[in-house]
Amino acid sequence: MCNTIIHGIPVESDPSLSREEINKLVYEVIQSWTWEGRKLGKVEIIRDGQWMQVHSYEQPFIQVVPMRATLQE
């Protein structure tokens, strides 16, 4: 797998894919996730014979809550 960062998103891709193919696929994923209002965290592109699997992962959401607020309830 080749590792790179495209538009701030970590991308792992099959080495047989050209940079142009990878950019196009990642751009399409970014557009669809932005349209849905979701934060994209990572993309994996795997060639499987004549098919390509595109795995996209949502950026985790972490919220820090003060202990006092939870203990007073």
C-alpha cells in the first residue's frame, strides 16, 4: 500500500493505481461526504481484480466534559 495525504486526509492506496486515479477517487469521496455533512478521516483504495474497493472512514468525534458537571447530576 502507498500512503499519502490528499486535501489533509490520509490515503492508503494500491501501488498499481496512478496518482491521477487516486486523486479523482478521493475527490469524489470528499465531495459526497461534504454533501452529507460528515467529516472524512481516512480513505483506503484497494484494487480487487477488475474492481476497486474504496473504504472511507469517518473522523472520530471526541468531546471532553468536565468531571464536576457529571458528578453533580
